[in-house]
Amino acid sequence: MRIVVLAGGIGGARFLRGLLSAVPDAEITVIGNTGDDIHLFGLKVCPDLDTVMYTLGGGINEDQGWGRTDESFTVKEELAAYGVGPSWFGLGDRDFATHIVRTQMIDAGYPLSAVTEALCDRWQPGVRLLPMSDDRVETHVAVNDPETGERRVIHFQEYWVKLRASLDAEAVVPVGAEQAKPAPGVLEAIAAADVILLPPSNPVVSIGTILAVPGIREAVAQAAAPVVGLSPIVGGSPVRGMADKVLAAVGVESTASAVALHYGPGLLDGWLVDTSDADAVETVTAAGIACRAVPLMMTDTDATAAMARAALELAEQAR
Amino acid sequence: MRIVVLAGGIGGARFLRGLLSAVPDAEITVIGNTGDDIHLFGLKVCPDLDTVMYTLGGGINEDQGWGRTDESFTVKEELAAYGVGPSWFGLGDRDFATHIVRTQMIDAGYPLSAVTEALCDRWQPGVRLLPMSDDRVETHVAVNDPETGERRVIHFQEYWVKLRASLDAEAVVPVGAEQAKPAPGVLEAIAAADVILLPPSNPVVSIGTILAVPGIREAVAQAAAPVVGLSPIVGGSPVRGMADKVLAAVGVESTASAVALHYGPGLLDGWLVDTSDADAVETVTAAGIACRAVPLMMTDTDATAAMARAALELAEQAR
């Protein structure tokens, strides 16, 4: 079975771990969001790709869900001693090595997809990890400065990590997406897929960014494979992170049904909502999307594997 | 008193510490060798500049004479885990931060001299540290491959650090030096100096490289200030390092007098040899270079300060 998964960071990575547990023999291609990439200290940092790679490769800090386990922060402290920031982005020493290798390869002319493949040589994530694009896309967020009242456009990471989404997002713009091309293999994997899954990743800044690369949304919508998503909203609030903030920016309510309708029946064939959102099933089904309510909390790998199996079952029904 | 010092790495840095102790109120400009610079992992590493900066700024690993104190090697281990080398160059985590800041600034368009000044803002070395040039110069060494018998040209650091000068150096070439220009302030500092000192640094790959930048040798030779050097050869062998190997490549014997004559009376006004090389005094003096024998082992700061005072006294006599 060939499965394509559009993945953001923590939610996508944890879902993938469950999926690999559920169907260890499946041939899984992950199309990773690169819209939260950021250049820090002259280095190219790809948080979502790395979170998937570290999680599936056994190097993730399990408690925080991102970054490396057994991490130290000597380089960061030294950079701060030079007065060089930002200090709000937590790059550890182990993590720095990844960004140094990546940047060195990119400066040598390798596209991000080739770099990602080289990094995965070490981590052996058990999936084929493709960036959504080799072209630079960096999501920015427009906010109203509470002091001046003026609109400022800031990098997504500044909004998410530094400000912790404490201001309303007035707009979310994946800068560069319009000019970006899908990375080699992305459209081919979508076309050849038996199933396409949207994990409970952020619908706006993770999966939404992937779909914003011209050609990808169309390919997913037109794929022969059923497309099944899992709601990142449980009981009216994001399971993790601050997805409600960026959903509001695109005019979508933070409900399991609203997110399904945001993706739309043109894209989705099936949608899983949490058992606590069972009342959404009717609305979503009425919109032409097959829908089931199952437990959607990724409390451990077994629970997540059950979610993955439910998604695959719904895909079979929707086929 | 305005003193200009042409400095390599460890020897230069330790001499400077003694000089600062001897004449704390002097205005010292250090013209640092950048010929042993190397690009590693996409980062610009300037070992000699950093050794001076760390030594005078209190961050040096005193035992080894280079690198940072209290150092860890997490980044390097992680790079090795990615299969990315070289592994023979000991970059520690604290040190990495310096190279990251430097590379980021250079990529942003700042010349090395401005970057060095910015780094020194943190370290406050008590001297004005100038790279010999803002242009890229990297010393290479020609060796005969013992297996194939063929000549290979390798980076100085590969020769020095990886091979530990175990092969004869057939030639030493500061690649890029001919096209390099002295960094801003270098010629002005030399012209304005009251004294110019050549510490017991490597005469070929440290001071020789600085003098190879067009304009610097001429400026030193023509300066109004007396030029006094300290022999890096004591009792027929280098005090530290493997200077004999690269002296042989330029046809110079490893003796205190041969090094003085290599610099020549056109450059040197005075030369200090170690008391164990007192027999060199006559030869050097006969060549037209004022010469004295004093203890030249930099065993501690006091001993080194005494060497610095002896050099300044000889400069007064040679004036």
C-alpha cells in the first residue's frame, strides 16, 4: 500500500509514528511543510522536516515534541554572549549540527529535497520524506502592533514561538508559495498513492501551506486515491498548539466540522472527528465528506495507530 | 607608545599577553595571520585571530593553547554522525559559535576586519586586532605522497593538524596572497608605530604569510619604527610546533641565526635569541641586525613580559 501523508511538525510526526506502527509494510511518502522554515544565524532551519525526521528516527525530545533528546545549548549561549540573537528560538547543539550540514549542502548547490534525503540517511525514518518544495517559502503573519496600532508582518516563527500567538493573526501569508514548484517526486507520489492522509496538523500553517504550492492542491484533489483527514480540533479547541489563532485569520471556526468544510469536499473524501465531536458527523457528511467519530487523542503510539487504522478504514469506505 | 605586532597563533598570543603585562598603557595593534584560515562545514574559521582573541580575552584553553576553555564537542560528534567531516579539526561547541557569527556577518557583506572588531567587542582583548587582509588567503603545502610518490598540494591545516607535519613540506604557498590587499588600518598602523615586534611565531606560515601580502613587507621595512623580532628557534629546534618542517621548505636552517638572516637586515633592526643560542649573536650582529641573548621560553606571563621588555629595550638601542 502506498500512502502519502501531508505533514506539519509535532502532530504530523506523532501521527506518522502511529501510522508506521499500524501498517509497517506500507510505502509511506511524507510531503513535509517547509513554510515554517527560517534562516537563523545564517543557517537554514527546517523545523517541521526535522521534527518528522527526529521523531521517526528516534532522536526527538519526547517531552517537548521538537528538538533533540539529551540536548545542550552551549552554542546558543555563546551566540548570546556575542549579542547575536534571536534568543527566543531554542536551537540546541545537536540540532545545530543538522542545520550546519543542511546549509553547507544547500550552499554547495544541492536542493532541499536532496539535502533532506542525505539527512535521512542517518535517521532512517522509515518513510520517504520530501519537502513540499525545493523553493524557499516562509510563512509570515500580519498582526496589529498593540502599542502603535500599526500592522506589522512578522515571520511565522516570531509569531508562534516568540509571541506565542498572543496577538490576533490578521492574515497568514506563505511568502514565496505562489512562485514555488513542488519538489521532485511530490506530484508523482500523490498520483501513485493508494491513500492520501491529512494528519491532525495545523490546517492553515502546516497543511494549508503545503496545499498553497501551485499544483499540490490540484494533484491531491484529482488523485485517484481517497483523501482522509483527521481533525486537529477536539472539543472546540486545538489538541496542541494555537491553531485557533491562525484559523481565525482565514475566517474558520475552531471546530472539527468547520475545518473539514475549510478543506472542502473537493479535497476531502473522508474526515475523522473525535468522539467528543460526534455531533459534527452529520454536518460533515451532509457536505459530502464521509465522516466518523473515533478517539483522536494521540496519547501513545497504540492510540495513534488506532487513529491511523480508522483513517485507512474510512479511506476504504470512501473509495 | 604605539606598538605593532605581527602575530600568528599560540606563540603570538602568548607573547602578546606578556607584552600587555609589560606595557599595559601601550597602544598595541596586532596584525594577525589569516593564512591558516579554513572553511569547514561551510563556516569560516580563523584559527590565529581566534587564538589571539581568546588568549587575551580570557577564553583560551590554556593547556592546549588554542580553542576555548571548558569546551564540549557535541556539534562535532553530531556532524560525524551525519558522516560529515573532517574529524581531525577540533572545533568545539563554544568555538562553533564564533565561526557561526563570523560567517553570518561575512555572508551579510561585512569584511573580515569589521567582523573581527565585532567579535572583539565581546572579548575585549586589550589590543586592536586586525586581520592582515580582508581578502581570502589560505596557505597550502606541497608534499610528496609517500604511497604514490606524486606531489599533492594540501591545505596548511591538513598538513599541520591532520598529518602533524609528518611529511616534508616541499613548498609553502599562501594561495591568494599575491592578490590580497592589506586590511584597512594595517599600513597606517605600521607607518604610525613607535616599535614593530615580531613575536616568536612561525617565520614561514605565520609571519611569512603576513609579509607576503603585497605592501606589508615594504611598509614594515620602510617604517620609521625599529623592527625587533624574537627567535622561535631555541637550541636548534622550534619552541613549539613544527616550524623546522616549513623552514626547510624555504631552505632555511632551524637555527636562531638562520631565521634572523631569513627575515634579513632589510626588515629587522633587532633580534633576540635565547641564552642557549648566545653563539648566534655574533653572526646576526655581523649581518647588521642588533642582537642580544636573553631567556626566550614563555613559561609564564612574567617570563614573557621580561622577553617583551627586552625586545622594547633592544628597539630603543636600535632606534
